[in-house]
Amino acid sequence: MERESSCVLLAWKDTLRCEENLGAFRYVYSRLQVLDAPADLPDGEYLAGFGELSVMVSKRSGIWLSDWR
């Protein structure tokens, strides 16, 4: 929507062991929720980023939705 804004993103963080190297692990994130976003952001598609990750989220009828589960 060509607008940047700060908000709070809440995501569940899990640790997975790598099958190739059982001593190694990686993090995966799921259940993303957008919190404390400005109320005046219009409905539409947005790119939410945290750390080195970015994910598409949508605002529909004032409710934030993500396919990230």
C-alpha cells in the first residue's frame, strides 16, 4: 500500500532438529498475528517483516489475516 508503519507481530517460534546433522537445529515460525497496527491503515495487502523474514498479510474488514500457520 506504499506506506510503512510500526506494529507488533506475534509469532510462535519452534525449534526443529536438522535430519542431516542431529546436533544442528533451525527455527521455524507460525501463527503470525498483527497487533497494535495503526487503525487508519486501509484494507489491503501488506508485507510484514521481522528479523530477516517477511510475510504477506492482509487486512480485510479491519481484521488482519495471514496464511502463515
